[in-house]
Amino acid sequence: MRLLRSGTREFERFLGTLLERRHSSGGGTDAAVAAIIGKVRRRGDRALIELTARFDGVRLTVGKLRVKPAEMRAALADLDRGERRALELAARRITAFHRRTLDKSFSYRDASGMRLGQIVRPLERVGIYVPGGLGAYPSSVLMNAIPARVAGVPEIVMVSPPSWIGDNRAVMAAATIAGVHEFYRVGGAQAVAALAYGTESIRAVDKIVGPGNAFVQAAKRMVYGVADIDKMAGPSEVLVIADSSARPEWVAADLIAQAEHGSGDESAILLTPSGSIAGRVSAALERALSDLPRAEIVRRALKKRGAIVVVANLIEAFELANRIAPEHLELDIRHASRWIPKVRNAGALFIGSLSPAPLGDYLAGPNHVLPTGGAARFASPLGAYDFLKRTSIIEASAGALRRLGPTVARLARMEGFEGHARAIESRGFREAGKPSFPPLPDQGEAGASSRQRTSRRVRVKARRSDGK
């Protein structure tokens, strides 16, 4: 793992590479994904079956696309008791947190007498994407489906790629706990296309959420507008700010935790004003990797996008953290809570040495679907609010229209929209002294001349009809 010092040319190159991720294009991925989406739109279930065989090595039939509800219930019943309790504890905590994120409808009357408000309703049908194949991610099921259930979504549809070794029972059990209504054995860009456009077996949804590989993310971006999406989720990221009070072994463990996901593009960065901590964390990393099952995967990620950076002070560390806007930001420093106001951009903030990012990955309560690639500058974690839609309420009385209508008409005419103004004035609410319908902008002198010419043509035509 590279050891850098802030302000050096080498550090600036590393930071530039990191920030450049925000501007990367889909390249060849986009063309391949567009072709996949086209196939699903044209051929429906047949395309899903063919693409699943091609990309996942699993041959399905139309009847096997959907996981039967009885299969989901059986998976939960067969799950190891300890694993079931762990999933249920996580589900309870995630539910409790997300209930607090709900928006509520409201209504009030303002000083003019107008009733204003907002109706908040759940979406009708949403799709959640859960990575799968050889991996097992029951936590992703809980984090995506539970907020939708808390929001009151009546139809939660889940897709996840199948594996040649068979169904993942933990994922199926988690889907049952989370309240998933439909579960389909399909993944990749083809699953996103099916959710957006529908096939013979899968009805289209209103919104698609969940993480996935580059093909899944490209597909989500391409179908946006047909269906809503949550965000573009990239590889996992962690940034740790540590001072001399930090335990090197703990910091090393937290860097490894986010680097072991397997894409090779994960980002793990330590910012510290302590040269001693930088060296000790580097040594701790080597010791920790000596017996880690996924050590080679972690080494590749750390070599590509990992760094230990010695900064001038903690102020500089927070400035750099805000520029990077990481998915996970850990504060392993003295009096960590006092530094919270310095954090402007982060997907999730972990305060103190006893709050490692994996706590949030599984059951702390807040969502682990977080903005990546610098998107924490403007985006938020997935929440129950993502599954709600809002409708504005406007109910005017005669008194309100009498007070406000003339100003509306004036504003409309400022923008050249006479029809907007007349929609108000036709109800009898005009500025004092204004005619019922003032001349349109093109009916001034030019308009008068045009009417005169028309009048002369009519008189000439009348004379000719009399033989004169």
C-alpha cells in the first residue's frame, strides 16, 4: 500500500486519479448494455433465459424464472437458528431506523386563505436488485427491501442472478424476512431491463434500487425516465482519519474490510498527521493479510486505489476528506464527536474507534446503500423516503384569488404568457382599471393595420360580388 505525503506531486497524481472516477464514461459497457436492453424489450422472457444461460451458466425455463413463495418460506424454515436470529435482529434495527426517515403529508391555510399542502404516498411497485451468483448478500436484501416495506410499497419485486450451484438459501430467507412479494432468478443488465420494461413473466416497476456491477449500473442509467432509480452505486470506499491515539491494528482491519469486496476498484485511504501511525498501520496491514482468506483480492485493491497519506494536521485531513466525499468516513481520533461539524461530504460517518464501517454494513440501522464516487457531495443514503412520492395541494378561495390573482396575471405577462394571465382574469379577478382582456402583444399598431387591410379586402370582395 503506497505511503504518501500530502502536497507532493505523487500525492496530487493519486488524488487526481481518485477524483477522475467521477467523470469516467461507460465506454464499451454502454454499447453492450444497450444491446441487452434491446433484446429484452423485443423478446421478453426468451431473452432473459438466453442471457442467463450465456452470462450465468444457468439454464432456466419460464416456469423457473420466479422463485415460488413456498420455496422462500422453506428457505427461512431451514435456515440455521443462529443465522435466522442474526437476520431478524438486523431487520428489526433497520426497520426501527427507517421508520424515522418517513415524510408525512401536511396541509395548512396561509394568510390569504389558500389551503396548501402535500400528499405523501408510497410508490405502487418497486424492484430491488441484489448481487448474487457465487456471492451471498442477504444484508443487501434487508437494506433494499425493508425501507420499501416501511414506506408502505404494496409490491416489492426482487431480482438476483442465479448460480450453477443452486439457490442461495440465506438470500431467499432474507427476502422472506424483509417482506419481498416476488423474487426472480435473473440478474445483470437483463434484469434491470425486465424491471423497467416488463416481460411476459415480470411486470414493470416504478423504481429500481440496489447495487450491482458496471453492467447493472449502466442499465439503471439507461432506463432512467422509464422507471426511477436510486443512485449510481460504484465500488466500496472507506476513508479513515486517524491521529496518534488510534490503534494501528484496528485501522488496518477497517481498510481491509472495505477492500475485500472483490471488484478490484475498491478505495481504502488513511489520512493521518502522525508519521508513526502511518508506519505502524502499514506494518499491521502486512500482518493482517498474512492469513486472510481473500488476501490477494485485498492486495490488488490496495495497490490500485489504496493509500496511507501523512497530512500536515487534522484540519487538512478534513479538507481532503470533503474533496474526496467518501462512501464511508471513519473518525478514529481523540474527541471525535467534536469534529463532526467539519464533515460536509460523506455517505455515512462512523464516529470513534469503536464504530467500524462493518457495523453499518449489517445491522446498525442506517442503510448501507450509500453514494460512491464522490456523489456524497449531493446524494444521500437509501431510505424509506426514496420509496415515497409527493403530490402538491393548492385550494384557493375567492378571497385568496382576489388578493393574489392580479399578481399572478402580472407575473405571467412578464414572461409573455397572456393565456396564463387570462386564466386568472376570466374568473373576475383583475387589477383595478384593467380591461377584461387587454390586447395581445402582436395587436398594437401592426395589429390595427392588419385589421384595416382585412376590412378593405372584405369591402372589395363585396363590391365584386355585386358586379361593380
